[in-house]
Amino acid sequence: MSAPLWTSLEMAEAMRAAVSGKLPNAIIGISIDSRTISPGEAYFAIKGDVHDGHDFVAAALNAGAALAVVETAQRQKFPNDAPLLVVDDVLAGLVDLARASRARLSAEIVAVTGSVGKTSTKEALRRVLGAQGETHASAASFNNHWGVPLSLARCPASARFAIFEIGMNHAGEIEPLVRMVRPHVAVITTVEPVHLEFFTGIEAIADAKAEIFAGVERGGAVVLNRDNSQFARLQRQAEQLGIARIVSFGSHEKSDARLIDVSLHAACSAVHADILGREVTYKLGMPGRHMAMNSLAVLAAASLAGADLALAGLALSHAQPAAGRGVRHALQVGHGEATLIDESYNANPASMAAALNVLGAASVGPHGRRIAVLGDMLELGPTAAQLHRGLIEAVKADHVDLVYCCGPLMRNLWDALSSGKRGGYAGSADALESQVLAAIRAGDVIMVKGSLGSKMKTIVTALEQRFPGKTALDDMAV
């Protein structure tokens, strides 16, 4: 049986909750989803944008939930003997429990934000630090107003390291979250023109990312991308808040974690770097120069958190892309294979250019083609049409053979493509699906990418179902 995460008494005290029914001595985990809850976990009935978790309390308890956390206003919906902790507001109760979790931790804590690469960097840190001690990290992309407190409340008191991803698409969202997490090390992977619908420009985005400095513990450090146009702005803001340890990473000659050389392969990279004065050479199990750059931030943050640098470098050989962020699948097409690169989780101009670069480096089979299947990039404001059309330069530079486009914004790229590169266009992913399926042949490499709202995952799923294969792993020694 799993070790207890919280006693019921600790939870009640932390959340100032009223107790109803017979509670267990302890719970082994926390869930906000009745469909995936495990026996012995506590169920928090959070109100979401679409569903109210209170509607699923009975299902959670029937599935084995040890107790449910509900709001006072809805207590009467449940039997008198139901095991409940009753609070005024369930999300506020979760935040209170998260703060109690942070108060009991002795772990070294790392917080990660950035316009691109948050989740991949967090997952690489999980891999690196997990090889050196008990490590807790945010699940998936749990980086918002409920994901961060949920991740923090789930952190075992025994953890040696803890990593939290913090996201935003509006100013003012990061600061309350980072003040909850209170990291010893804060990482900003990069600042790029994303969420422009909600910001006046890239400087405003940098200022919003800089909110992460507000929660850094006294004596802590920040890790910043020296190659990024906003480095000096971020450095200045960190200094104004009294953060003395500012560590830079990048190819810039003055970077504290400096890229000396990188050899890019189809599904991995070989990296030679200087990390805080120590030279290391390591294989990175994720392709692309952008991943190699972020690996510098990973090793710098791990070193600042007290991890062994040599062991951290070794662990990066086993790093794999997060779901929807470059995972490769082998597709069985006739008597041969094609390769699917699933980049369907999200997209912005910087990540789209990086994904096209990875596609350009991919190895195709005999008569194979490099095929990009692209959906709209959302929340780009008045420059959206220009930014979509501008992808034509990456398409050309990375020798993409065919491009399939869907969505009204991606029509701008479609119109800029030469006739030889036009694969197909449709207004939605559903409408484009049949065109893509009909085009695939053995030897092809297909990269699918778009913002989450573009629903490009439907095309990924259709490819996997039509051409069942396996996850493609790289065993290349470099």
C-alpha cells in the first residue's frame, strides 16, 4: 500500500474544514477527477469552467475515494454519514493545503516558466533529479491556478527535490502561484511573442514572466536564457528584487551554462557544454537545437539544487519528449513504415519553427517525404496573419516537402506556399483528416502541430488508428 500523504486531521487543520462522517486516518493521494481516482485518495470537488466537481462526489466515493472535500453551500446534497471535509470554497481549501505542504517541505524546489519549453524542461529535470533522490514534479501541464496548488498539495513531505511548472497567459497570474511554491531556483526558459492577444508586446510578456522572481526564497537563484532578446530586462528585474545569484545559459560566450558544441541527429543530440565552470559532454535523448539549449538550463538548475552534475548529464540520455511535444511513433504503412512526430499539444511561432527544424533533420526512407500538418496558432492578436504567413521561411529552410494546413489563420501560410509544397487545406482538423490519411506512404516523416484549440490531436489519433505501429525510440550511440 502507498505511504500516507496526509492524515485527515492535518488536512482538516490546514483547510480549517468541518468534519462530517467517519474519516480515514490518512489519504494516499489527491484527485480532482472522479474518472481516474484511486482507492484511498481524497477527492476535491472543484468547480471548473464546464463541470462542477460536486456532481461527481458520489461517483468518486463509489470508486473508493477515502473522503471528499466539498463546499458548505452544497453539503446538503450528500448523506449525513458520507466522509467529507467541508470548506467555504474547495479551490481555496486546496490552496490552503498547498501552503501547508510547502511549509513542511525540506526539499530543494525548482519552478519553471517560459514562453516555450516549460513542460519539456520540467520533465527533463524530473528525470535528472529523480535519479539522485526522491523527486516530485507537476503532472502533465498542471501549471495554472488549480494545477499548481494541486501539484504542491500532492508533494510528499519526504521529497528531496520538487519541480513545479508555472504558466500564464495574462499578467498577474504567475506571482500568486510562485509565492505559494517559494522556489530555491527559478527558471525562465525563454520569452517569445505568444499570447499577444493579451499583451502589448514582448516586453510586457517578459514582465509577466519576471513575476516568478517575486517568490524566490532568500539566497535563491534564477536561471535565464542569455541568448534571448529579453535577457537584460529580466536580469535587471531580478537584481531589483535582491536576487544575487543570476545564472545565464545559452551559446553566448559569457553564459554561465554555455553551449560549446552540439551535434544534432534525427532523434537525439550530442552536447558539449560548460556548466558553471565544469565541462561536460552528454547525449540528450530529445532532438533539436532548442532542446539542447534547454538542457543547459536543466543542468544549471540541477547543480544549483545540489545534484551531481556528472550523474545529471548521464540521466539526460534517457530524457524523452512529453506527450504531444515531439513523441515519435512508427506507423505501419503497407509493407513499410512511416514516422509520426506528435507535436499536437500546443503551438506558437517559436515552437512551430523549432518543430519544423526537427522535421527538417528527420531521416526519411526511400521515396519518403517530410510532411508538415499544421493547425492555427491561437492568441496571437493583430499580428496573427503575418506570423502564420511568416512560417514559409522555416518551411523552405528546413526542406519540408509537403504542407497540409487547417484553420482560417493557417490559410495565410497556405496562400504563401508554392504549388509544389501544397499538400492540402481545410477549415478544421476534422475536415483535413481524410486528406492526410490518403497521402501517407512508407518512408514519410509526418509532423503534426497546432494550438490546443486547433484540435490537431484528432489527426494524430486518426494516423495511429489507421496505421498502427509503436513508439519510435532512438538507440543511436553518439
